[in-house]
Amino acid sequence: MQDVSLLGPAEVRRLANELDIRPTKKLGQNFVHDPNTVRKIVASADLTEEDVVLEVGPGLGSLTLALLPNAAQVVAVEIDPPLAHRLPQTVQEHDPDNAHKLQVVLKDAMKVTQEDLPAQPTAIVANLPYNVAVPVVLHLLNELPTLQKGLVMVQAEVADRMAAKPGNKIYGVPSVKLAWYAEAKKAGAVGKNVFWPAPNVDSGLVSFTRHEKPLSTVDKTKLFKIVDAAFAQRRKTLRAALKGATDNVDELLQKAGIDPRQRGEQLSVIDFIRIAEV
């Protein structure tokens, strides 16, 4: 990684004071102020010089500055106008050589479409707001077919769920839906003291790689409806959980080769696909 002037605690607070910003829970704002953490994130993201990186919620620019020397472009999607408008100036001050690689889009990441972006991203690397992390990742994987890989920092508990495998108590809806798009795994832990303000929980890194080809041609909406129903009441068997979602549950499950007495947490995404296909 090139030697770039990254943001430390004093610089983060100075920028926040300049913009009169008080981090809000509503926007899930916890700004990273530890250069070693952002270096670790970028190193774990496995980027190439050809990658166009999508960063969601760049905030004051801590991670952005570490990403720019390691990618062809960085498209930063920021919902907060003062932060979006200040970011290019911050980059120009700290890394003028790479400032031309940055493009900022003022928009809610949950509403971003291909047409909103100046370049089509190949990777997402982001410190995601805890309250919308999973919906954002699923939305972007669905909306942006060029997105091939990602590394996101999320609440530790959410990281566990995103990367969980069948049979695990924390395996659930996020695990299955992410598995529809990509292979996910945990990529490290992050403590509270690298953020300002420090959150009440630890964070974790999740990396994912999109499947080379879709797992199935089955209708995704139908599949996700079945997944939601299977986990709506975790203790219920599939026979009971899917009763409201479809008729002839036993017959359908038998056709799919699935035991009706199993619970949703025991099924892989491939098992759910087999149910949706019949």
C-alpha cells in the first residue's frame, strides 16, 4: 500500500467540528479513526489495480483514503450532504495524486441503481451502518451485476449471521439470501476503540465472492418468500412453517427430497432452491 496520509483521531474530530457533525444513531455513524484498521481492511479486500470499488457511507474519508491507491476508481455513495460535499476536498488535501480516482454519489445506498453510478463497480469495501448492513449488501448484489466481490465491516453478530452455515443456531435469513448471490466467510474481528464514537458492540469483517454463474433460474422473489416463511418461527418444522406460504406442503417437500420434519436452519440455499423449483 502506498504511503498516504490517513486520518487519525485528532483529524477525524477536527473534520467533524468543521462540519458541525455529531454522529447520529439514525444514520448508524461511527467513524473509524485508526489508520491500522483501514489498512487491514484494504489488505483483506484482495483488490487489484483494475478494480472499481464501491464504498457505502464513506463518512469523513478514513477508508476512502486507504482505498484510492489500491484501485482504478472509488465510487463513494454517501447519504449525508455535508459529508458528501467535503470528501473530495479531504482527499485532495491528503492524497492529491489519487484524487482524480474518486467520484462521490449523494444518495441512499438502498435506492442506488446502475444508472446512478458513474462507473460499474467490481468490488464493495465499506464500513456499513449496523442497522442496514444486510439489506444494503443484498440490494447492491441484486442491482449491480458487475459487483463480483466484497469486504464489509458490520456488527460482529451480523457478521456471524452473514457467514453462518446450515445447522448453526445463528444461521438464518441473512445467511441464506447472501448465499444465493455469493460465498461468504468471516475475515476478522474489529474492536470498539477504533471508532468515534465507540459503539456498544464489537465489529467483524465479512468477505464474499459472487458465484461464477447463478445457482438456479428459479424466481428469486418466490425463493426468498419461502426462506422468510421457514425462519419466521424458527422452532417450527418446515411442514408447519410453510403451511401458510403454499398448499400441499408435504407433497411439495417430498418432491423436493426434503424431510418435512426438518427446520429451516438445517437447509442449505440449494435445498431451498429445490423447494422453490417444485
